[in-house]
Amino acid sequence: MSDFDFDLFVIGAGSGGVRASRMASSYGAKVAIAEESRVGGTCVIRGCVPKKLLVYASHFHEDFADAAGYGWSLSEAHFDWKTLIANKDREIDRLNGIYKKLLAGSNVELIEERAELIDRHTVSVGGKKITAKNILIAVGGWPQKPDVPGIEHAITSNEAFHLPELPHRVVVVGGGYIAVEFAGIFNGLGAKVTQLYRGEQILRGFDDDLRHFLADELRKKGIDLRVNSDVASIEKTSAGYRVTLEDGSAIEADCVLYATGRRPKTDGLGLEAAGVELGRDGAIKVDAYSKTSVDNIYAIGDCTNRVNLTPVAIKEGMAYADTVFGKKPWPMDHTTIASAVFSQPPLGTVGLTEAEARRQYGAVDIYKANFKPLKHTLSGRDERTLMKLVVDRASQIVLGAHMVGLDAAEIIQAIAIAVKMRATKAQFDQTVAVHPTAAEEFVTMRVPEPDPAA
């Protein structure tokens, strides 16, 4: 008989926590999981899934316009925000229910209360003390807003999914993928969008060619993208909000959305009391196996601030369960992880950027393709696609693959397998193209770019 109530207690029922708890239970562990909000976490409830649904919705205005070039004649379209949000909410409710059924089917006890650590083996849940031999923290992250006068008038991505009406004038503050995606959503649904970013170019950390290319495409679609620009204050007015910039200019808006970063949601969890060390911005310090400074407490997902992506948290959860309960230890590999930005057009990337590759490998070969997609030869839309390969000159191993254009996210998933396997440029070249597709450009690029001038 165990001295503890559970073999494993998980705090946070997002994608990572749910996967870890189910896997641990499959190894025979007695598992409980606590969630103070809804089961599914950021991705399912207030992130990737509802955002992607809104991205789909925002595409239709261009699809209707493009149809004319293909012989379709459509009557005037009408968009209803309330219908979209209601349908989105219904789908999120369905997914929340599925996650609950998955936990129940895996014999994981779900406790829908906030949990806080009392010590290394004890948590307080709804006023009740529960003990566990092992504890896993999977509480994710939370949007942050800077200390700007009037910031209380601004919303974050959390609230954007529940606006009662579609705002007609939107200011999006931020240059990361969340800001870029919401700028595209509101623009596609008919709002006048101004996007402000204090840096020199959006999507810091992505390949520079893609950053500049996408910025041009966003502006062509009507987004007023302003870099080297930041907010000084926000003021409520009779007609909405006045956003005053640091240069003294002002923008009138109905909605101000801040997407300027997220922070691990670790405040008030009692981590310090249990001896768990925290790093910068409240991130939980962990080793390669997700173990914290306390040997029976682990942490996965965005609260560790390693690679903040849902599939990464899921894989970290699997690694945790295999290591601690399956006796098959393995560390999560955080290198060469593919990702996508559901901008318009979308962006997909895997591996090293050109700048990273030059720093690490020195001489590299760069291949690029820049073209108008076949679809737009008849639609007449001024939208282009950029594809890029980064290759180590000495070994000819493909170090990175990057794309902005239609279906980029779908294409990069398959390319990521080859990059992860350290395929060479010759092996890409030996692969027969699927024609006519955009994806074929990844296996038909033959002439490298000239080396940059010294």
C-alpha cells in the first residue's frame, strides 16, 4: 500500500499534462490531474484551435474575390461575427468534452479546482490536501501586457475570441506570430487594421528573408504595418479609443489588442515553498528530462519556457511518462522542430535560419524560389510565394527549409522529416517532383544564390 494518495499528481490539464497523465496511467500509475479552467489548455481552449478556425473564416473574402477569375459570379457576401463565434464556441465545447472523456477512459481522476503546492509531496486542491509520490507541473503560459498608461483598455488574445461584435478599427500591438495572425484575421474579416511593432521587423527569430517578404505581403493585403513604432498611451473616447504613439501621432480604434509576449503561469503555485527553482520571468528550471530542482517534481510545456509549442509539450509529456513510469528514459530533442505561422499568406519553417547557419557552419549554400502561385495566374491577385533552402556547403546537408505562401504549413511538415533526418541537397534533388504544385520547388531548386558581399 502506497504512503501517498496518488503515484502522480499533474497540475494543469492542457495538451502536455493530459498526455503525460494518460501515459503514466497506462503504465499502472494511480494518477490525478487538476485544472482550474477548462480541460484542453491554451491550444484547445484559447489558442491554436480557435485561432485557426478564425483564420479559416478570414480567408473567405479573398476566396470569393478570386472566384471571379475562374468564372464564378457571386452575389454580395455578408459576414456575421456572432455566428462565427457561436460555432467556434460549440466546437471548443466539443473538444473540451473529448479531453474529459480521454482522461476518464484512461482512469485519470480529473479535479476541476486550482491546485497549489504545499511541499514536495503535497498539494492543496479546493481546500483539501492531497499527497503524491510524483508531481508534474504543466500550467502553461499567460498573455502579458506592458505598463502603458491606459493599458486597462487593451485586450489580449484571450479576450479576442469572445468579443461581442467585430470591431471596425483594430490596433494590434506586437510583432510575434500571435500578433501577425490576429492582424490577418481582423483584416480578412473586414476591419481596418494597424499593426505596431517596436522592433525593426516582425517575427524576430525567423529567417530574415521570410520576415521581410511576409511584411510586404501583409501590407499588400491592406494591413497598415508599422515597425519601429510603439504605444505611449491609450485613452478611452466617446467613439472608441485613441492610441497615441511615441512619436506623438495618434490612431483612432474600436479595439486595441496586445500580443507582446506570454509568461509562464507559475505565480501563486507554491513552487518556492516546495523548493522548485524558477528562472527568468517565472519559468521553471528543468534538466534534459524535465526534472526540476526537486527530484520528484517535473515540469513540461510553456511553463518551462523552452520551445513553446503544443506538440512539444505533448512530446515532453510522453518523455516524462516513459522516463519515470515506463522505465524507458529518453530526453526530448528540442532541435530541428518545425513550426508555422498562420499568417496570410502562411509561413512554415524548420531548421536553421540563414543567419544561424552562417554562424554555426561558416560557408553555406542558399537556394531560393520566388514566384506567383498557379492559383493566382487566373485570380489576378498580387500574392507571391517564397521558398528557401539553407545547405551546409561542406557536407551538403540541408540545415533549414523555409516558406511563405499557400499551404506552407502543410508542406513544411513533410519537409521537416527530411531535414530531421539530415538529408542532403543531392537527396532533395533526386526526389521526383509532384507537378504542378508549389511543394515541388523544394526539390527543383538547382542554382545557389551568390555569396553576400564581404
